[in-house]
Amino acid sequence: MGDQKFQHKKYSTPRHPWEAARIEQEREILERYGLKNKRELWKALSTLDSFRTQARTLEGKMRYQDEYSMQQFKNMIRRLQRFNILNEGATLDDVLSLKIDDILERRLQTLVFKMKLAATMKQARQLITHGQISLGGRRVTIPGLMVEASLEPTLSYDADSPLADELHPLRQAMLKNNKATEEEKETPAEAGTEGEKPEEKKNVKEPAKEGKN
């Protein structure tokens, strides 16, 4: 079990901490997913590396039709399917081709934002840590929790949260923002169509004015 005072880290830090390209890439991922610090990113990378390492180990053993290795592979695929990271019928190559985004997309914070329960990633984190979000009928306060596909439909505001009321000012503001965003997406196409009509009318009228002069 080990001593609780000296717990092992669940992540590993980069070997070369001052690589400019890696630092810029990490900064972009932190902003995109609203992560608090690089530890959360490194934990997700460790999870990804564990799946890849297991897949590489099983790849060599499965060539010899090892039954135990085949069963381990099936268990790994089932686990990835449970979190909706891979689909049914996935292969070892699919596991090896996984990216960090596949892991971060299954975080509770990401799903709260994707399901439009929050306006931004940072707001999604705030709602979770303040106990405003419920998963499977239970209040959850861990933004980095990996959400199983079966529990995803149960993701909502907590029953005891003020946000459970549809008339809450925050929910009304988010509803207006969503409508405004949808209208902005439709506006460019409509504006382009309407903008062509005045030009066509000008081209028709100009010859008539020259004729009068």
C-alpha cells in the first residue's frame, strides 16, 4: 500500500523542461481545455502513455497467439470503449494512434462546456468546483474526472443548485449568447446574398443616366 505521507506522483515531468516548441504547445492546450496548470496536462499524458505502453507490450506477445495477452487486449479495448475513447472493433494501431485530445475530451470540465452547461471552459471549472454540477445523480467537484459514456446523458446541474432553475440569470444569459452565436453563423451567407443585389441594380441604372445626359 505504501505510506500515505509519501504518495507516488501520478505523472512524469518532461525530460527537457525548456523546449520552446513544447512549451508553446502546452500553453495552447492549457488555454483550449481550461486546465489549471501543467500538472493536469501531464497526468493526462501519463494516462495516454500507459495505454500506448500496454499496447506496444501486447503487440509482440499477440503475434504468438498468447491467450493471456489476447484477454488483456480485450480488457483494454473495453475500458477505452467505456469512456468513449475508441469504438467497437478497435485494433492495437488505433490505441497507438491516440492523441492527448482524445483523453482531454473525456474530462468532466470539457463535457460541461460541450453540453452548453457553461459559457466558457473556465466557467465550467468554476461550476464544478463550487458543486453546481451533477453526474449520475451525484454532485461532483473534480474537473479532471474521466466521464464514462453511459453516464454522459446524466450530466446536468445539481438538483440543489440555483442553476437548476431555467429562469436563473446565468442560464438566461447563456441562452441569449447561444442564440446570438447561431445568428452570427447564419448572417455571413445572408449578407453576401443581399450584398450582390445593390451592385446589380447600380450596373443597370448607370447606363440609363448616361443616356439622359
